[in-house]
Amino acid sequence: MIIEIGITAGEIWHFLDQKGEVSLQDLIKGIDRAPENILMSLGWLAREGHVVLIQVNNDYRIYLRKDA
């Protein structure tokens, strides 16, 4: 499972690098993985300080941290 999380984290990284800031819903739609795997991978990236998550109403905006 840890390998799958790492692969998905890489896909998220590339998606955000191409798209810039996106909503959580757009990220889930844009990555061809189970939503649970996306959320685990996103948590990993956030914990490592690679992404920024901002809550906006009932959704989140996500983008790569450029100063990391």
C-alpha cells in the first residue's frame, strides 16, 4: 500500500505542477485513482510540506508549495 500511496503522490505532484491551484474535487476527477488513495497521498504531501491546502466553504483549494 505504501508504494501505491507514493505513486499516487507523484501523480498529484505532476497534476498540480501542470494545473496550478485546483479544488479537491477537480484533483479527484483529474487523477485516475481511488479517492481514498488520493486523500492518503495528499495527506502525505501535506505532512511533508509539499502542498498547501486552504479550506474554502465546503471544499479545499490545493497547490504546490513553491518555497519548499
